[in-house]
Amino acid sequence: MTTTVSSVEEGTRTPYALSHLDSLESEAVHIFREVAGEFERPVILFSGGKDSIVMLHLALKAFAPAPVPFSLLHVDTGHNFPEVLEYRDRAVAKHGLRLHVASVQDYIDRGVLKERADGTRNPLQTLPLTEKIQSEKFDAVFGGGRRDEEKARAKERVFSLRDEFSQWDPRRQRPELWNLYNGRHAPGEHVRVFPLSNWTELDVWQYIAREGIELPEIYFAHEREVFARSGMWLTAGEWGGPKDGETVEKRLIRYRTVGDMSCTGAVDSDATTLDAVIAEIAASRLTERGATRADDKLSEAAMEDRKREGYF
């Protein structure tokens, strides 16, 4: 999306166009304001990962100098990276925001959910997420999903309607011609909203560099004890890794995406600065989820199946 504007300088009209990042920012700010005007109880999914951090930054810009009129929601698997949780709590305190937490561990303790044999809890997030949305009566839920991440997300509309069971049906999605968004929904339904839909991983990092946005340290190269499983470097932890025969070693790595420790793989990297990370991503031919997320490799349709059940 390119916007052409005219400015007046010394009596002449000089046309200019918004940069690529300015256009993406403008679109996202418009989406946040549209939701604020159309819905009663929106909430932002905030995990402390880079996409949700950029979403929060855009929301702060959209409503400045007023406070953000939304609370935050995090689905805590109990296997999150400590650095990410520390960042989450620090951001909430800094901006005076309200944080709702849906805990997977609580559901396991009550016997509602059971641990998986592979130790990963990412697939267990759906029920805590959907029940928290229903109990708090959230009618719009912002997510950081991008169309470049995975083929199921490539089908997603910016305003994605979910039924009374929080399920996604691609046949019920509405056209969004000329950036016109339809937020109508029946009682009990809600809309998932994706302000970063048209961004790429490279766009996100270039925007982070331009805006000087702080990130958790695990996004940059650091030494960490990891072990190899299914072609990925996983972090050792109480979630069940490593198994017999899996050797822990210290390597220089970083994370491209952040989720449950049990399914988020690191990549070998010496990128310790934003410029180095951007150069690394520009040369990559694999998406971050395709390269480092074991939960997306459970089946060819793993993400789409979870979306239909209520996941993002």
C-alpha cells in the first residue's frame, strides 16, 4: 500500500510517497483505531515475543498521548522462557497496563488438560485461551499473526470472525476490499484482529531497528545449553528435555520466534546487533516458524487444525 501526498514548498506542489514501513505502520494504526471505535471489549494478545511487542508499540502510537484503551492477555504454558516473562512484566508496569493471564498449568492441575507425551504444551493453549475470551467477554482479540509465517495464516483476513466456540471457518470470512473491515458478529462470537497481516519477518525487524524498540535478549546471539532434536536446537528444561541419548552442549545461538520452550528451536547465529539480525534474515530462505517451530511440524495441516479449534 503506497500513499501519495502533496506538500507545498515555496509555492510548488511536491508529490511524495510514504515509505514501505510508514505505509505498514499507517495501516496498523488505522486497524487499532477502527477496533477501538467498533468494539466494546478488545484485548491484545501479548506474550513478550517480537510481534506482540511491535503490536503494543503500534497501539501506543495509535492513541498517544492517551493511554492504550485495551488490556493485555497472555496464555502462559508454564514452559515460557524466563527472559520473555521478565520483559512482559516490565512492559506491563512501564505502560500501566492491565494483564490477564490464562494458565495452562492451572488446567493441568485441575485435571482438565493432560500433559502430552512429547512434553510440548503449545497445543494445550487453545482451551485456556478460548475460555478466558468467553469469561471476560472480549469481543475483539488482537494477534500478531502474519501471512508470511505459514500457509494457514496466509488465508487469514485482518478481521477474522470466530463463532461462539471460538472456531475458525474459512468459508465465513469476509472480503476486505479497499481496507474496509466488517466487525459485525452475533452474541457469543468474536473477531480476531491481525494488524501485522501484511508485514514480513524482515519488515518487523526493520521497524524494530527504525523505532529503537527494546526486545528480550534471546532474540540476539548468546551462549546457551541446548540439545539436538528433529533438526532443531532445543533448550534443556523441566518440560522433559533432553531424553536419553540427547547430548546437551553449549552453542552460540539465537531465537527467531519465541513460544513454548519445548517446541521452539534456536538457530546457530553470531548476530548480536539489529543490523546483523536483519542481514541474517534477508539471506534466509525459510520462514521463522518453518525453521524453528516443532508444533507446526506435527502434521501438514497442524496450524490449520488448531485454528479451526480456536487457536491463533
